[in-house]
Amino acid sequence: QSALTQPASVSGSPGQSITISCTGTSSDVGSYNLVSWYQQHPGKAPKLMIYEVSKRPSGVSNRFSGSKSGNTASLTISGLQAEDEADYYCCSYAGSSIFVVFGGGTKLTVL
Amino acid sequence: QVQLVQSGAELKRPGASVKVSCKASGYIFTGYYTHWVRQAPGQGLEWMGWINVNSGDTQYAQKFQGRVSMTRETSIRTAYMELSRLTSDDTAVYYCAAREVDGEVPAWFDPWGQGTLVTVSS
């Protein structure tokens, strides 16, 4: 059982927007603005898409955005494209002892 | 171009140890942390620990304490992760990932290596 809770799957049609939630606790997501999101295509390494809740690394499309409210972080993908179909993982700092925890991952299907 | 290249797949017997390497290029190696994250077949990501490549300081996830060792050889820009007393539950793809040392908590990872499959089987 993962420390952060994500929906197992989400889906959307090309051009639509989807949001993936990531629910933690007041000991991780709720306490730190250190939530990151990773995209993983089958057989590939994860790729950083969002860091520090809402910042985008250079080269990541502005269709990807992140936010946080209380103990829940969210990743929103707008203007869905076929290449967005992948697994998405959230990650949060959880204090100096545990360091980081991951969500269980969400499979995004573009219909 | 920042790049991490890992060593090849390994097949190990239960009880053995495995050492995975991660060679960096395209950035100042000693200015980064190297993290290790693993992914069991069909499962999610699991953080194992980090090493500050400059100082050699490490932090390991409690689950792996006493069984994992992270080291580095700065002269050849390579970090290592060794896991001992392997069981079938350790069968996974092991990733290294970098994070710049910038005075902040190194709680996100970019870039990642290509991954190394470690299979533990008798």
C-alpha cells in the first residue's frame, strides 16, 4: 500500500482536460510544497513533469500544471494528446526521517 | 546534455548481493545528489535513498537500512548502489536519478537513468 493515494486510472478524449489527484496527510503533502509528478511510458524511465507543486522543468509542455489544496495535490493535463497516455506518479517530501513517499500511480488512457 | 547511464541487467541467487552503477555525464557530478528508486514488476515507484556525491553523505529509506550501501567514485563520475541479502521480493528495475545540490531539500529527481533490471531467482 502506497503512502500517497492516487486513482488507479483516468481517461479522456483528445483535446479534453483531465486531473489526477494525489492524497496524502498533514505529514507529507499538507506540510511541504515539495510535491512532484512523474510521467512513465511503458518500459521507459520516469520523467519529471512538475516539481515543487506547480513548477515545470524546461522542456515540459505548459499543458501540464500542478496545484495543491490541503493534503491533496493535483496534476492537470489540458488539451490531451495521444502521447500523454502513460502512468503518472506523484511524490511528496515527508520530513527528514522518511524523506519522500510516492503514490501508487495512475494510468492515463487517451480514448 | 545531462545523462545517466546505468549498468546492465543482473541475475542473482537468493542471499547474494548486487551492485548497480550509474555513470553521469553532461553536468558537474559533484554538484548533485544521486538517488536510487526501484520498481517491482507491474508496481509503483519506491525510493531507496540518496548519496551526496560531493560529501559522500547518505540517507537510506528505513526499509533498506542495514542492507543497502550507496557509494561513488568521483574520478569516473559514477555512483553505485549495492543491495545485499537478496530475496525474490527484490526483483525490480532499479533507477538512479540526479538532483542538484542547491541548499534545498533534494526531494525531486531529474534526470533519471535508463534503469537496471535485477532478477533474483534460484
